[in-house]
Amino acid sequence: MTRRPSKHLQPARPLAASHAHAETRAGGAWIVRTMPGAHAGKSYRCPGCQTVIAPGTPHVVAWPSTPSPGTERAVDDRRHWHTACWERS
């Protein structure tokens, strides 16, 4: 049986920026995009509450507006948040 390569070793998929906007919160500048439930096909772990965002659940995708040290692109640092968790951050 062959193991699938780790998703962390694959290049980040670009996100469409047509609905993204800039926000200042959590001590920095972020690019934020809402993810409709119809487009949310995978599960993610929310960094706000550490619980799973189930497939089909509308949520927020956020990444820093500038790359963190050691990262080539800021979008490589993107995280998926429950909308309420992002609002509380």
C-alpha cells in the first residue's frame, strides 16, 4: 500500500481573492475570505476553539497580509476558522 504524500509537503492551492478583504485583528493585518458551505468540501481544525469545522460548514479563511519569517508566501499561513471564533479573535 502506498501512502499519500503529506499535505504539508504540497504547494498551497491558491485561493480566489475576488471576495477577500483586509482586516486588522489579533495583533496584525490579515486577508480574510468567507467560505460558503457549498464550497467547503474538507474538514479543518479551527485555531480559535481547536474543534473540527465539518465539511459543508460555512466558515472564514484568514492569512497574514505579509509572510511570516521562513515562509515564502503569506497564503501558506492560511487557517480556517469558525466564523464566530474569528469574530472573537
